[in-house]
Amino acid sequence: MTMKKYPIIYLPAAEKDIESIFDYIRRDSPARASKFIQIMDRKISRLENFPLSGAQSRDPYVRGKNFRIVVVGEYLVFYRFEKKQLFIHRILHSRRRFGFLFRS
């Protein structure tokens, strides 16, 4: 029996976040930057099979907008599972305040 896989869609802001994270880590260690991206990809790819496995945010507004979070090292991957698809919205450092980023 094969598990259903849900498509993962990276929104432009998330793609930009990945590029920024990679560039930042690469300044110190190109090898570490590549390794980090591999780890992030593996963790995000698990969502294909388990889309609701991410934690809900403690921020009431972010939680109310149905965002879930996957932790990758010091970074938080914010995503939503809607219409049988996963949308990766942002990937931010865990020390960053983020609630305001999701208010429209």
C-alpha cells in the first residue's frame, strides 16, 4: 500500500528565504550550507506523507490562520495545508519575531 503524497509548493517569499539562509551559512562554510539545505529538504519532504505533522504556532494570530511549523535547526518553516496541497510560506530564524509577517 503506497501512501498518498501531497504536492509541496514553495511560495516566492519562502524561496527567497532559502536563498538568503544558504548565502548566509555559505559565507562561513559552503559545505555546511549545502548540508543544511539537504537536511531542510528532507524534513520538508516528509510533509508530503504527513501534512499535519508540523506543530501549531503559539502565536494566536498565526495559529488562527492555520499555519503549521516544522523546525529545522534554528529555523522555522511556516506552511499551510490547503486543498490537498502544502504551501511553504516562509522559512525564518527562530529568534526572529514573525507574527507581524503574517498579518495582512
